[in-house]
Amino acid sequence: MTRFPRWTAAVAAGLLLAGCGGSSGGDDKGDEGKGTGSAAPSAPGSPAAPSATALPASLTSQRLDWQRCEATGNSPAPGGAWRCATLKVPLDWSDPDGKTIGVALIRSRATGGDRIGSLLFNFGGPGGSGVTAMPYFASAVSELHERYDLVSWDPRGVGASAGVRCRDDRKIQAAEAVDATPDTPAEEQAYFRDAADFGKGCQKAAGPLLAHVSTTDTARDMDLMRQVLGDDRLHYFGMSYGTELGGVYAHLFPERVGRLVLDAVVDPAADMVGHAENQARGFQRALDDYLKSTGQDPVRGSREIAGLLRRLDAEPLPASSGRKLTQTLATTGIILPLYSESSWPRLTSALKSARQGDGSPLLALADEYNERDASGRYGTTSHAQRVISCLDDKQRPTRAETKRRLARFERISPVFGAYLGWDTAGWCHDWPVPGQYDTPEVTAPGAAPILLIGNTGDPATPYEGTRRMADELGRGVGIQLTWKGEGHGAYGSGSACVDATVNTYLLKGTVPKDNKVCS
């Protein structure tokens, strides 16, 4: 079972295709254990920041020991000027004097003069490793790097920050045989049994941490990070799920908001079922655009793809590896190229091969999405995504409720609707800890202006969510920028207008006119 993550396409493509991590300029000599200085004012007219929130000095006065980064997972050490450190944060933020855990950070100092401060990045998921992703993304933000220290981290429960692994590779591969769109009572039983088993594995692996990996917990970690890095205000670039994290931070600490950019914005007004409907609508819209680009009628093309998936449900296709392309794996393989328009030709080739009886190309796309390497080892982004989102989401749709909604999901998307409809019931089924909210609280009265970027062709976080985030942040806080493009995320995707607007905001504090459009 794999939910379609809210993970920015530019970074995902870099992690899948790049070789080793890139190096960048800057120099950390003599900086180990020292703060990074105060940030410049966030934007014209911003109120002065008040004194720091009272926390134990053991947290706020800790000195970070910046050292050369080591290899992580399948990614080699980034080298160059990248340095890594561990921030001590409370396990339970209601008891800041209690037990602590370590949060892994990565940083490269500003390459030029007139430094503004630290610019924190979250690349989405939830569950994505910022420590791994940041070096790959550095070339896309080289202009920002001149005046900002580039900083990212593995949120709690992710990667090097007490990362959770809920099952081993053998069990992950075995679970790929479970039908994510069950058609019979036996398939339903297997689907929900697998979901419950996954939750038990997470509970065993995470222990007490399982109740303390929420978006709110990470937002509080961010503010401690800001203090320890020496910044008066938080400057932040959040992508995909990172936009929800940024909105929650702004709600908790409106007076600490510096220059915040939220790209590929999550709809904060949508609950779990609403998010699934949004994604069904967004991915179907992206599939329609893809089909149009190849000269096909979207209705007919979608019908043909849905027919292919039904045939795979009855009889999976063989692949050159000896494995089988199932309906569920094929759906995942179709999803991956929709995150970026540059990947559409791969989808054309993979669909053609599947129609000719070869499941290998679609299976390879699904493996990329599922972080499966050639030796059969799997990454754990989806594990962290699930433990975070199931602690956030209060909704627990029942099997009966889900069945009643399936027809609506299938009307929204004949290709992806059933998968996403069933996912609402299976994702957090029999989860060991209760969820915290139906929808995140992101109202931020008094915060400095926050730049929100919506892409009209975004499949994973559909465009409509951008306006809803702006409305919930509050009048004068959420400033919307629209890009008429394709793919998940806008910055660094080929629009000089988007990139220039974002860079001017982050470097000069110049807030664009609300509802500006980049075509």
C-alpha cells in the first residue's frame, strides 16, 4: 500500500537521477558550535520580533557541532562545504525538560557577502529526508545561496532523526501482492490485515516516538532550530507537504515569520477524504493533459488505461526481472511520470510496452516511486509518511463508509479514483495512536506576508488549494502567485517569472501583488 506522497518533483527527479551529491561554496572553518548570526528584517513593515519563547537553556543554548556529512542510505556523502550536526529536541513538547531526541541537520554557509541568515527547506512528503535532498537542490537556488545559509533537516521519525522502519524488505515486497483496490471479501480481508500489520510494525519500531511525530511537533522543532541557528525570524522554503508545515508554523509563531515561500500548496481546508478527492482530481487532470499532449482524447485515453489496469488485476504481466506487474504497481508506475512534464515520454513508452505484454518499464517506474533498488532494498520514505500523517489525521473512515464513497471517487477519476478511495480506509486502519485533527490550523494573524505559489497543472497538490491556504492564513498574510504550468511545484521548473518573483521576495523582501500570474 503506497499513498501518493506530496513530494516536490524537482527534488524527486534529482534524487532518482543524480549521481553523487553536489558540493557548494561557503566555508565552515571555525564555525563549529557557533550560532550563525541574526537575520535581516523579513519584509518592509514587519513588526519587531519579541523575546524568545521560554525554553530550558539546555535546549536554546546548545552549540551545534558541525562536521563533514557522512553517506546516508544509498546517497554518498555530499562533500564540499556541506556540514552536518544534530539538534537536541524534546521527545514530548508538553514536557520540554524531559527526554530528548536528535534531529539531523545539514548546512552550507552563504557564498557571498551581505548575509541575510538561514533559509530552511522542507521538500515534502511527509517523510522526505532534507539531509539527503538539500545538496541536490542547491544548484537550483544558487542565487539565494549567495546571501543565505542553506539549511535542511530530517524531521523527527525520518532518516537520521530517529527514522522509523515499519517492516523489512522481504515483507515490503510480499505486500506488493496485496490488491489495493479489493474486489472480493477475501481481497478486502487481506488488504485490511496488511494495513493493521503495518501499523503494528510501526508501533514496535517507533515505541513512544510514534505519538510525537506530528506536523505540530516538527513546527516546534523548527522554531528551536531557528533560535539555535541564531536567527531572529524564520526564513523558510516549503514545498508540497512542506507548505502545510509552513502554515502550521505560521499559526504557532506568527511573530516569528520572516520570509516564507510555500510552493505546491496543500489545501488546509481538506480533511483526509478531501485530500484523497483532491489528488484523484489532480492526477486525473494531469493525465488528461498528458493524453492531450500526445494527440489523444482524454476520455477515450483514460478509458483505455483503466481497461489495462482491469486486465492487470485479473492477470499481472511478466517483467524481465522475473517479477510481475500488478494492477497496483502499474497504477504507481503511471503516477510517477505525472509529477513532471519532462517525464511524460517515459509514460508513453511504458504504456506502449504494457499493451504489448511487457510489464518491465511500468514496473521500473513503480520501483523508482517505491524507492526499490536493483538489489531489492527499499527506502523508508513511505513509512515515515504514514506515521506522520496518521498522527496528524483524526479521520478513520470505515470499510462501509469507503464503499459508499467509491462511486464518487471513480466519477472524479476512472484511473486513480478506486485506488485513492480505498486508501482512505486502509492507510490508517487500526492505527496504534489516535490522530490529532481533521484539518490543520494555519490562521496567522499579524504574520509577515507569506508567498504562496500555485501551479494550475499540479497533480499532487491541485491548484485550488493555494487560494484556500491564502484565505486561511488571513488577509494580507497569504499572497498568491499563479503559474500556468505542468508538474508538481513551480520554482525551478522553467518559469523565469516564478523564479525571479521568488528570488526578489527572499533576497529583497519585496512582496509581489496578490494574484500575480506567470504564464
